[in-house]
Amino acid sequence: MKTVLIAEDNPTNRELLRELLEIRGYVVSEACHGEEALAMVERTPPDILLLDIGMPVLDGFSVVRKLRENPRFAALPVVAVTAYAMQGDREKIMSSGFDGYLSKPVNSRSLVQELDRLLASRSIPGVEPTQSSEKPIDAKAKRTAGRGK
């Protein structure tokens, strides 16, 4: 079973996401803020992280930056789940190291499509998530550099 970590400070949003995911067979864990999410990823890395941007203690941008700096988690798929839906927000988020973007309120079909896309690309060697950022290319270079030839 695939595991999903939801990092979201709003309990209602966490509950909605958890229910949408559990109905589809995902194992779900939850974090209330960014620092807690990092600790949980460190302890038990999920298959994918759904990360709110505007959280207390440590916001989503800081969390994804720390994950991308750590070679152990550089390839972890991270989806921004956010109320930031103004023109340019998606591009800013994607160029910050996120692999996917979902605006709130979350559409269940979009959620499933995004998870399927990112989890499928993880299971195919050499296939990177599609996004407008160059960070995944850098992350891939780091991963392949450490493997040797």
C-alpha cells in the first residue's frame, strides 16, 4: 500500500484529504505544521507528501527546500495543496521544488490524477515528474551522480 503524509494546519482540510485518500486505499499519516512533517518524513518516509504552503512553525516553502537539500529526500514527490491560487502562484510554487500543485478546495478527481501521475513516474526509472522548474533535473543529477556507473 502507498503511504501519504498530509501536512496541513487546518483540521477540517486534513480530515477531508485523509478521507479521500483512505477510501482509495492509501495509508495516511498527518502533521499539523512543517516542523512536524519534516520529523515524520525523517522517521518514516512516505511515498508522497501533500504539503500546505501557509502553515505555522515552518511553512511549505521551507519544508520543501529542506527536503530538496537532503539527498535522502530529494526525490520524494511533494504536492502543494494550497489556497494560493492567484495568477503566478502555481509557477512560483512549482519553481520552488514542488512536484505538483492542487488548489483548495481540493477536487477529488484532481487529487487522484496528481497522485497517480507522481507515483507512476516514481516507479519508472529515469522518468521525472513534469513541471516548469529545473529543480527536478538537479535532483535527478544528484541521485544519478551518487549511483556510480
